[in-house]
Amino acid sequence: MSEYDRQIEATMTLGLVGHERADRGGDPSAQLVILVGPDAGQRFAVHDDIVMGRDADVGVPVQDDGVSRRHCAIRRDAVGEFIIEDLGSRNGTFVNGIRIGTAPLHSGDKVAIGTATILLFTRHDRYEEQVLQAQKLHLLGQLAGGIAHDFNNLIVTVLGNVTYLKDTPTPASELADCLDEIESAARRAAELTGQLMSFARPQRRAREVVVLEHLVAEVVGLLRRTVPRSLEIVTDVPPHLAVIGDETQLLQVLMNGCVNAKQAMPSGGVLRIEASLIAGAAGSGTIARIVIADTGVGMDPTTLAAAFQPFFTTKAKGEGTGLGLATAYRIVRAHGGDVALASEPGMGTRFIVTLPASTSSETAPISIAPRRRAQLSGRALIVDDEPLVRSTTRRILERFGLEVVAAVDGLEAVEIHASASPPFDVAIVDLDMPNLDGEQAIARMRLLQPGLRIVVASGHSDALRELRLVAAGGTTMLNKPFDADGLWQHLATALGVSTGGSRT
């Protein structure tokens, strides 16, 4: 374990009365995650003893022809430390690029076996998640001023055009221009809101293909709202270069690096974000390297040596938590990567992140052609506590050809549904409402009408709740904000209507 790991590990245990250390017996948070290989994304809990290999009865089955039937094992020694041991495999076991017979194993270590498989050994606790969340909220606070400015511009566009249309007889050409500007502002606001919610929301750690070009574009989109015009942002990221990891956490890493770079250039300069594919150490596959470089004040050797320490900051009291780089370091290590800084006073700083590259060929976005709207028929129940959403949705549904009834909350929806004649064909339900929430209302309505089709329209993402609703059947998830096209597609699916308008 590096000195930085020891310092951060000590920080994570502060105040944990009665909480068992992650490196002492019975650790339910220790995991092996397959980062690269045929089984990428799978994760396995590690307790006291576990074997990896191709045998069906091993604890971590790996479908890689280069892996031996019983390739290697992880066990605990007398003091509770994790130990990894090669079991005489034909291709060897590598930890962080070094072939081992027996070696200690620490959180963040990468284990390479076979010809194309890399696993990450990791652990975390609830306190660590709280630290990560606190650091994200601090970063959001730094972004708030620029975001408020951007929202104000969008609201000016909407209100200005609406009042203009209401007060003035408008030629058809100007009407189209005004509506286009209103739509453009609304879509930009929806995109910004989605970015903020995704960034701020605490989430379970995901393991998915993250395309760096898209990730950097999102970082730059957020960052441009806070940087002065004297600071130029330049990017150089190859298309489709991707890594395996948690997109929200990796976004946080890059934001931390960029915010530090911005603060190092109070008088302006150039912030450059570039990525490239490089060869890793023997047995570790290819590596994606991301560099955030600035032309700022740089760091002296003492500051550079302490930069990753938790709570270390050169900012004035109240202007920083000192968790930005420590958090980034922790996240990247948990993804099987590394972080480094290179800097000299007056020469700027380079923040360098390396991560295992994804070998997936399915990283290009899939284009879905829009479907032609067919006229719909049937009865629809709208359940939403926001009057503007109810009235707008009603107007759209009636244009689609549906007979519409609206309820102000889940309790009223259940009462209306119980006395409905004929019964409703579909219900469009918000989840977060007073008196009775959407999930409870859906359960009660389905007691009376098991086959009722549901479109859940919500602006809050809760993966567990969504899984429960979808698993129950007959439910699709429509994220707010939505437009008429998105609403029609979900209703057509729920009602079994094809693009030609025929029932399926």
C-alpha cells in the first residue's frame, strides 16, 4: 500500500465507532471486479478463501481460454490480510504487472490472468461514499454561479418569446422562429438538469463502457459555464476510446482535475484535456491515458508531494475542502488505474490519469430512427401533483386521440380508478407525490386491474424502485423532462400500437 493509500485509508476510518476495518476479518465489502475480458463487468464478493479459474465450482469462474482450471486463489493470513497465490497456472498470475507466486493484495490492485482478463480487487465502506458525495456537492457549489447564469439566459429566451407572442400579432415566419428558440432553450435546460442530477446523485458503483470523448464533452460543457473568457479550453480525444468503470465517478475525477487547473490560472491561460491509448505493463493489456494540463502557477516540490493527502489545500480557509485530488486518487485506484501529477513553479501542472482501456467494439452510439406518430385510442389516467405538467400532458394526449382524466396525487388516482367505467387502458404516473406516492398508487390500482398498463414519468432516478416496477410487468420508464415524441413512443408501446397505427 502506498503512502497516499495509507493516509486516505486512515481518513476514511475517522469517527467509525464500532465499524470493522475493511482489512480485518469478515469483510463483506471486499470484491473482485472483472474489468477486462470475456466476463467484463461481473463482480464477486471476497470473504476468507476464493479460487479463480475455469472450473465450474470455483468462486470466481473466468471464461478465458488462457486461464487454468484452478488458476489462483485469494486467502487471509493469520493477521487478516489478503494474500493472492498462483496455483501453478500455465500462464502465470500478475499483480499490477508483476508476475507473482504469493503476494499481499490491497484495494485498487489489478490482477491479470490468462490472455485477456484483468480483475480489480477493491473494497469500500459507507463512510467513503459519504466523503465522495460531500466532495461532489462542494464541487457543485463551485459550479453554481455559472449554472445559474446559464439558466437565466435560457429563461430569458423562453419568457421573452412567450410574452412577445402573447402581446403582438405575429406573422407565421416569426411564430416559427419564436417556437424554435423556445424549444431550443427548453432542451438545453433539460440537458443541463440531467447533467447536474447525474453528477450530484449518490449511485451504486457501475461497471460499464465509458466513451472518453463523451465524458470529456460533458466535463467541458459543465466547465465552460464557470471559466472566464480569458481561459481557453482545448480537447484532443480520439473517437471511441473507452474505459470500463462508473461514468459518474469518472466524471467527478475529471471535474476535480479541471477545477484545480482553472484555479491555478486566475489571470487566464490554456486548459488542455487530451487522451490516448498506450501499451500497459506485461499482462495488463492496453491503457487509456488522460492528461489535464494547465499553463498556471505550478507547484513547488513540497506542495506537489502533499497534493493527494486528504484535507491538504493551499486555498484560503472556507474556499476548499482539500478532498478534490484525494477523492480523485481514491476513485481511480478503485478502477484499477493510477493518478500522477507533474509540475514546476511557473510551468503549469499536468494531472495524469491512467485506466484500463475497454476492448469492447460496441462503443459507438446506436442511432434509432424516429417512429411515425399513429393516432391512439383509449382512456388514459394522468397522475401528477404539478398542475402545469398535468395540463400540458392532457393537451398532448388529447391531440393523440385519447380520452383523458387527471388526478392530483396517488390517493385521488386510486379513487378515480376504482370507479372508472369503462376502465383505463393506460396510466401515466409520477413517482414522487404527497399523500400516496406513485409506486404505492400503482400497486393499489393493479389489485383492481392487474393488466393496467403503466408509463412511469419521473424526474428522479431510483434504480431499485425502477427495477421493482419493471419486474412487475406492464411498466415502462419515461424520464422527465419529456417531449411529445417521447411520450407518444411510450404510450404506443404500452397500448400495443405500431407506427402504422395497427394494434399488435
